[in-house]
Amino acid sequence: MDNENKQTNLPEETKIPKEKFAFANVGEKLSDKKFDTKPIGYFKDAWIRFRKNKASVVAAVIILAIVLYAIFVPLFNFRYDASFMDTYYSKKGPRNLILREIGIADGGMTRDFNERALIKEIAKGIGAEDADGEGATWEEGKDSYYQPILKIKNEYMQAGKTVYSAKIDTYLEVGFLYRSIQQSEYANIVAWQEETGIQVLYPLVDTANGYCYDATDANYWYKTDAKANPVTTKNGEDKSISLDDGVPLEDNYKRDADGNVIYYEYTGGGDATTAQYKVRILYYNYYRYVNGFEPEYIFGTDSQGYDLALRLASGIKLSLLVAISVSLINFLIGAIYGAIEGYYGGAIDLFLERIADILSGVPFIVVATLFQIHLAASWGPIPSLLFAFVLTGWIGTSSRVRTQFYRFKNQEYVMAARTLGARDRRIIWKHIFPNSLGTIITSSVLVIPSVIFSESMLSFLGIINLGGSTMTSLGTLLSDASSIWTNYPHLMIIPAIVISLLMICFNLFGNGLRDAFNPSLRGVEE
Amino acid sequence: MAKYVLKRILLMFFTLFVITTICFVLIRILPRELPQDKNQQALILARWEALGYNEPLLIQYGIYLRNIFTAWDFGTSWSISMLTPAWEVVMDRLLPTVLVNLYSLILSIPFGIGLGVLAAIKKNKWQDHVISTLVMLFVSIPSYVYAFLVQYFLYFKLGWFPLNVYSLADAGGSWFTWKMFYSMIPPVFALSFGTIAGLTRFTRAELTETLTSDYMLLARTKGLTRAQATTRHALKNAMVPILPMIISSFIGILGGSMIIEQIFSIPGVGQLYIRSITFRDYDVFMMDSIFYTFVGLLAGIVVDISYGFIDPRIRMGEK
């Protein structure tokens, strides 16, 4: 009755007869519409937030670059591997033939010389131009490709004597050497010389005529007096040559009866294959003969003569591997330990906490030392180092996991899972653990720089020694350099820069991760 | 509160005991080395026999503990400082370590807190960005890198300071002479960079939190100027976590920094530790290990207790 009344009260156009109505969805399945947008999970959400943090992204890129360096530089060095070394070219500065032309990475080092020492260096260049004993002028020597003195920067008077401050190519500084070789090698060198036109063998020096200052130093090829000053005997008497005279240096080569220079001298041994011959070689070219390329080390060489660029790569590799394994093991142990503590609580928690307390009281340095003393001989230094890191390292992770578990274990979804009959293990790993994952990952990443630092510190203090012919760590490189870095700064600077970069970048990266994973920051951003 | 303190101290000694035991076993089973001199060998062997070093390990430990409790005897140095009690050897090295670290703390605290406060007040302005970036750099760079930079610039380039800390004889026979202080300046600088950065970061974090809290709003609404509200309310509250950290650093200076002592050749506890390993002077090594453990534990406990003293709310919560 009422309905009919209502209908009559309505306006004319709404009066639609019943027959015109039809069911819209009869027989169809009704379901929610699918989202047009893609769902954003926890990690995707974190990734979006991480991307916004420019500093962290840059840090991550730098870390990646360092890792790529460590992996690919040894792979793409076709000339030699990490065990390649040259004892004469040890502690040398960075040198690259292309960069040398523009004055950087020229293997150079600025040093002070007195006149006598400067003449000795310049003479190496002159001597290199005088392979056949016909003499070479100062100008030829100074312009020589093998001239060690790159530039005389400054001259000043000190205590009445002139001191020259000059930049010297430390590779060419090696100059000439005496070497004892067999006949076959001599023949090979001569053949190579003819093929390439590069002079390796130089005339032997007459060490017996009183004009040779040091018979063992092949660089004294010119006539000197008893004080190593160059002399000329042209006018029948000895006369000192000074730098500005322009008087050419007079060679002191050993000559045969015809006045020809001698390149080799029989020193001993029996038959043709074992006989030894003394020769005088220009080491720079001898290196080229032996290796087939000129000495080029973009970061220089280390204290033993290894290529620092490759040493650095293997150092980064080892340090990072140690750091990452420590971080992973700590992650595992800490997660399990913390989960058990936090989930069960009560007496178990108290007991486990006490153990962790005691362990965390042991100073790391003491643990590392004791492990190194006891286990390094039988297990090797790296496993015992790992063990030392792990022994106390997981405590931080475990206490973080424990806090997270205390936070989450009484939440409704855990209760729901338990009501539905889920076991403890399932609740721990499936329901609570993923919630604390962000925190744990962050702390695991932040473990890496601290391990790198601790490793370098232990190496530096000499408590551990990870050095070897093919293996080294960043800390070992630094500790090798620590006693000699004042003379060879590149040995210290390059590993120190890498280690500082790694520390800074991992810290920035870790902080970025923390901000990305920490949901309490959601919406705080501008 | 007293009960809590007592409980913590007892627990600390228990932990110390456990760690001492483990260290003792691990150190005593190491083979000992005799000096080259034949006469000394006989003397030392006789002394070891008399001191019970040839007894079973458990009895040795009993003797060790008895000597500590009855005579405060932690063993004897056998090579670093021949036949001196290990306790004395360590205590002799304490003063230089403490001095260098104390100077560094005195330098770091005002700078650290000052910069932190500045960064927090100017949050998100250029001052904050500059300070925060520098802090990030300085916190991350290892301390030995600073040591080299300091040595390089202050000694090699400028020549203002000596390379190493003077020995006692060079500096006039006392640790407190002006000359000694002067030679300690480079290591103090090297130590301070990291400490300042750490303190700045901590202060900034704590102060920004208190600056945005409700009581600051209240303080401002009731008419305080920004400076008044900051110094009277925010800074005071921010100090609750900062002060314990500073207190623990003061205890930490006993331990010092091994690496800095090594680089600047400071004859301190850290250098002694390294020397005791290289010279295999195990009684000194043992003493030094106990010392480091004790300092670490003490710092932890003092932080916890000082929280209670500084902030009454935490004390109340304990009951």
C-alpha cells in the first residue's frame, strides 16, 4: 500500500514499468577487479626508497667499480699474472708510456743531487747512446730516450755546494748492470738486438786501470778519480770535469788490441753450454728483451717488485671475500641464535644472553691474537682469522634479531598462525623472521667495512700475515708500506685511498639500506 | 639502585673470571722460549720450576689465582723487562697511553658537541649538509690513514712536529714536560678526527630528536626564545645519552689505540701488547689481555650505571 503511494508521488519520468528491468549479472561470476598497478612488495618498496638516496646509489656504484676492478684487471692483463715480479723494479712509482708524455705517471721522483751524483745519472743516458765506444756528447745523452733525469727543477747552494733538485725516472735510474749469462743467451740477445734495433749489450768497463771508482757498479763507464768525480785524460794529465764545462765524458771501456770495445768476457764454466760470460747490460732494455714490453705499471710496483695494480686487485678480492664471508656467517649464526632467544624468551633467553655477554666481553684483538698463535700454523691464517671474527661477531646481529622478535612475537598475526596450528619453526621463519630481515641485512652490510678495517689493523700491527706471492690483503699492502712509505709514498697512498673509499662507500650504502628498510621513515621524505 | 650496581659488578667479575680462565689456558699451553744466554737459561728454567710452570695446567691456574689474590702477582716478564712483575710492566706503560688519549678527548669533546649542536640547529641547511658530509667521511676513514696524513703534513711538509713521540729521556725525564706535550700533538690530532666525527654524529642525532619533541613546542609557546628553549630543554635531554658515551670514552682511554701507539712509537699499553707477542713474553701478554678485557667490561658497566644517575626516569624504571 505504502509502496504504491510512494510510486505515485515520484516524478513522471522515473515511473518505469517493472518489465523493463533486467538482471545485470545473472549467471556471471562476480569477483574483484584486478589491480591495474603492479603490487609493491617489501623489497621493491625498499628499492624505490633506496634509489632516491643519491649518496647511497653513488656509494653502491663505487663499490661495484672497485669489485669490477678486482675481478677484471687481473683477467685483462695479458702480459703477466699476479705472481710476476722484477726485483730491480721494486718500489717504483706509477709509470705509463702514454701518460708519461704529458708528465704524469712517468715513474718520476724528485730528489736532491750533488753535482757528482747528477753527472752519474746524466751519464747513464750518455752511456746508453754510446753502445759502440765511439763516444757521445752531453746533448745526445740528455736527449736520450734512456736519460733518467727528466727535469732539473731547481738549484740552490747549501754549505757552499750546489744542490740540484731534479725529477728522475726511477725505472731508468737502474741504468747498467753486470750480469753473468751463458753463451746461448748471449746469442739470443744479439739476435734480438739485430731484429728490434734495441741495444741491450754495452761495452764492458776496464775496472783495473785505476779510473773505475766502483768495479761492481756498471754505471761507472766513464773515467773517474778516487772520489768518483769524472775526469778527462786528454792532455796527458787527469782533469776533473764539471757539469758546465761541456767537456765530454771520457769512456773507460775495455778494448782489445785493435782498440775495439769488448762486449763479453769469459768468467768460468766448462763446455760451450755451461760457460758463463760477464756482460754489461742496460737493464731497461734487458727487461724489454726478457718480457717483450717496456716496464709500465700504472700504480707502480710494491716493495718486492710486484705490480701494485695487480696486488691491489688481489688485496681487494681477499679483503672483500673475508668481509663478506664473515658477514654471511654472522648473519646465519646471529639470526638463528637471536631468533631462539627472542622467540622463546624466559630462562632460555637469560641463559643464552649470559653466554653472549661473556663472549662479547672478550676484546677482539685478544681473540684474534690467540687464534692466530694457535691455529694459523695448522689451519692457515685466513680460516683462523675468519674464526676470530665469527667468534664474537655474531653477537650484534643476534641481539638485533632478538629485539625484533620481542617486538613481533605477540602480534595478532603470530597468534593467528599459532591458533591455526603452525609449529614454532614455521612461525619463526615464515612469519616473524621476514619482518626483521631489513634490519638484519642492514647490519650485515655494515659489518663489511668494520671487518675490512679490523683486518687491515691486524695486518698492520703484524698480528696476522696474509701476504704471499699470489695473495695479499689490503692491510698487508699497508703494513708493507708502513716502514718505507716516506720514501715511496705511492705504496701507502694507493691502498689507503682504496681502503678509505671502501669504508666510506660501505657505510653510506649501509646507511642507505637502513633508511630504505626502516618503515618508520615512510612518508617522512619530502 | 645499589642492588642493581652490585649485581652488575658481580656479573662483571664473573665474566672477567671466565675470560681470564680461557685466556690462561690458551696462553699457558703455548711453548715458551728461552733467551740465548746459557746462564740466563738455567736461571729462568729454575725460576719456572719454582713458580710451578711445569705442573699440570689446573694446578698452574690455581697457583696463578692464589698469587693474584694473596700477592697481587700477575706473573713475571721474561724478556721485555727482565724479571719485573707483569703488573708493574703494564702499569709503567699506562701513563703515556692515558695522556695521549686524554689530550685527544679534551680536544674532541668541545669540538664534537659544538659541531653536533650546530648541525642539529641548522638541520637541512647548508651548515648541516657540510658537517654531515664531513662527519661521514671522517667516521669512515681508518685512524691510521689520519696518522699518515698527520705525519706527512706536520713532519715532512711543514716540519713543525717530530715524527715520533719523544722518549722519556729526550723529553726531560717526565711525561708532563712541555716538550713531551709538544711531541704528543701529532698522535693527538690523529686520534681526534675520528672521535670528533663520532661525537658530532651522535650529538646531532640526539639533539634533532629532542628539538622536535613536544616539550620543546610547549617551551616555545610559553614564551621562551629558541636559544633559551634549546639550551634549557633540548640540550639537557640530549645529554642523557651523550654523557654516558663521554664517560665510557674516558674509561676507554685506558685501553688507547694500539695502531696509533705503534705508528707514533708511544711506549704505551698497546705497543706493549704487540711487543709481548713478538717477544713471546706470555705473562705480560696475559696481563695485558686481562687489562684490556677489564677496561672493556668496566666501560660497559659504567655506561649502564651512569644512565641511572643522569636520568632519574631510567632509575625509577629499574625498580
